[in-house]
Amino acid sequence: PLLPEHHPVYLSSRGNSILQHQGILQEGFAQYGLNKHHDSNNPDGILNLGTSENKLCFDLLHTRLTKPDMLHVDPSMLQYPDWTGHAFLREEVAKFLTHYCCSPKPLKADNVVVMNGCGSLFSCIAAVICDPEDAVLIPTPFYGVITEDLHLYSNVKLFHVPLDCEADGEDSRPFHLTVEKLEEALKSAKEQGVIIRAIILMNPHNPLADVYTIKEMVAFLNFAKRHELHAIVDEVYMLTVFDESVTFHSVLSIDRLPDPQRTHVMWGLSKDFAMAGVRIGTLYTENTDLVQALAQLGAFHGIPGTTQYQVAQLLQDREWISKEFLPKNRQRLKAAHTYLTGELRSMGIPFLDSSAALYVWADFRKYLRESSFEEELALWRRFLKHKVLLSCGQAFSCSTPGWFRIVFAAQQHHLQLGQFVEHQSLHIIRKSVKSDIADSDNASVVNSASSPQSKSSEQLKEKESPAPDTDSLASEEFVLLDCQASKPTESLASLIGTLRHQIRSSDWLEKNTPELSAGEDPEILDVFKALLQRAKK
């Protein structure tokens, strides 16, 4: 969604376009920032199960990052660096990737680019391989912020390859990416006159948590080579595979890449090392022209020299990484994943089985009154109103409404509290849906739209259980939500009448912005937007 249209005279058209833009992920994180849950200081604040951060390893990281070897300061660290990163860091990144990506030959430091996060790398790569209005293929759903990464600076677009949430063959799985689907999307783009320059591949995937086999990745890379497309391979979750039965294979482990000059591999510390705030993203490519072009943009995306030193020290400590951090991190992730998926099963919520990353892709379609993204957004806002931030499918350009990403890399008592609130919210929603069905002349149609039957493969796990007794719910919350559900027209009309009266006041809008009101009640934001659009006309 966009902010209500407002055009400051001080900004350019592009500046106004950037100002107006706010995606669902950004909106949710902004509201979380205003009211963060804290066990002691703000126990009634918002629990963030929507942002992909690993909050399970602070103790391990604190111990390692406060050791004496992290405190060294050299004069060169206080001066301007090479804009692809200090040589000492690029050398350690090359050694690290050689080892953990199982490269058949040593990777070269000169082929490494380091910037302040993978988002900066996405933005800069788009700028140097695409012209404005060109596009990049990307399967959907995908991590939604990539849209802004490519578009805000470089005006490069994404061309979606929609993946079906139902298994489409005997050996298939939900949201299954195939070369045939890529070919079909590329053909469609050409028919529409869209110039495709590259394809983005995520392995492990965000938000599906799929781990693609080396056979699948080679097939995708061969597709890119046939059509002379760059392949931007995002492997930021490569060490976050917590199931011992699953093995991740980096494309850097391939002895001979199909098209090494157009294959660019991204990795960073945000996910695998639970250090999203450190802002370190790395790129490995054999294309020296690309490296030199990125260096021209590196001055805008540099990293403090002292931080680069600390990261280099961390990456070279193979003993700590392999024997302490990774085993404990995987153990904790697996325990958290087991707990969350157990709770989802107990609530009868299907989900995509996974063995990697920090989240679960869950199917909430039966809680929608109708299969629409408006209903999905309403459900997302209801979770937020109950102080649980999730990420809804439309933020990831999912083609089917009702899917949500739930981050499980949090302390178990936070997951327990989050699941309790979710359980209450979903029970209220289910009761409301059933009430609507009973009052409708088209009950069978509504029921079909509200509770679609899952036909997916064994990767979708579901186990129905009775809903909790309504007596256990907070009565005030139940009455409030049930009234909103059963009398939407009456309450909306009253609200619109009040807003229409107030909106005419000279300073009312300045004191009551949509964002401020949304902080108190997220569900009111859409009403504000609609009214402001009408007021403009």
C-alpha cells in the first residue's frame, strides 16, 4: 500500500514517488518499532514474528565479539578503504566461501565485493546490468523488499514467475519452481515488450524455506545461459539448514559453472550469523567488469573499517564457527521450529514442511471470509491489533491469498505468548466466519471460499484439533471483534461519518495522520486512505 498522496514542493517527482512508497513489510516493522515487546519494560508490546531475524544466539555472539582480538584499531581502518571492501576482509570472505561452499578450487579475493548489506548489493547489481525500465525474472512468492532494492534507485522492475500453492504433478511439491515455468514467464515478458536482463534465484528460499538440489540449480543456470541472462543467486541462508538429513549445495561448489561471467553469488552475516544489524553483504563473481562497476558505487555503501576488521576476525575463526556456533545455532533453530510447527498442527493450520531458514510458510486460507487479498490484509491487521506481527503473502507477491510467513527464531516463551494470542485471534475469526455463513443465503459458496481444501503433497502437514473454549477468551476482545465482524457496514458508516466531519477541520489531518492512527488501531489505516483519496476528488 502507498501512503496517502502528498506532494511536497521541495521534492522531485522521483523524490515524491519514494516518499509515497510504503510496503506492507515496512508498515508492519514501523508499527512494531513504535511499540516493541520487552519482557519487563513493555510486556504488552508487539511481538515480532514477521521480521527474519535470529534472536537465539546473542549469548554466543556476545562472548565471541567481546574477546580482546576484536578490539584492534589500525590507522588504515580510519581512512578511506577500497570501495569493494578492505583487502583483509575480502581475503577472509574468499577463504570462508571456499571452505563452507565446498568450492573445488580456491576462490579469489579480487572477485569479492563487500557492501553494507545484501539489499545494497541487489540495488547496485541492478544498476550496472540493467537500464531503467528493464526487468529481472523472479519466482513468486519472494522476499518482498527486493522490489524496493531494485526499483527505488535504479527503476528496474521485477517480472514475476507465479508458483502454484498446490502440487502440480506426481513428483511435484507446492510452489514448485521448474525450468518450464521460467520459460513460460520469459516468453510472456517478450510478448509484453519487457526486456529481461537477469533472474534472481534464492537457495535456501525466502519465504518457502525450500532447499534446491544441485541438479535443480544447474538446470536454472542453464536456462539463464540459453537466454544470456545474469543469474543472481542469493545464498544468505546457506548455513541455516538445521535438518541433518538435508544438505545444501552452493552453486560455488560446481566445478564448471554454465556461464561464470553471468553468475553472481550473494551471501551475508544477517541470517547465518544472526547479525542483521552489522550490515555486511558479500558478492562473489568472476566478472571483473561487474566488480569494477560495483566499486564505482561502493562509496555509497561502505562499511566502517573497524567493523570490517571484526568480521574478518570472526570469519577466520573456523574452530569457533564449526564447533561451537553452527552446532548450537542449528540445535536451537531445530528446537524452535519443532515447537512452532507442533503448535500449528495443534491448531489445524497447514504449513510447508521445511528444513532450513528462520521461518515457516503457513496456510491461513480457511480463516479468510473470502479468497481475496483484502481479506488477507484484514487478517494481518487483526494479528497486529492483538500485538503479533506476521508477514502476509501479498508482501511476498504470493499469487494466492491466505499464506503467512511466521519467524520461529525467537525465545520459546515469546513463541508461546505469540501462539496464545494467535490462537485467540483465529478462534474469534473462525467463529465470525461461521456466523456469517449461517446468516448468508449463499452459505455453501461462502464456506467454499473461506475453507479451501488442501490438495498439496506430504510437505503440507495438517492435523485438526478442537478450538479452545470461548470462555477462556478475554470477553472484551471477543465482543469487540465479533461486533466488528457481524456489523461491518454499520460501524464503517459511523466511522466514515465521523471522519468526514473531522477531515474538514483545518489542522485535523496534521494532528491525526494515518500512521499515528494506525499505531492505535491498524484496521483504521485503510479507511483513512480511502477517505483521503475521496477528499482529493
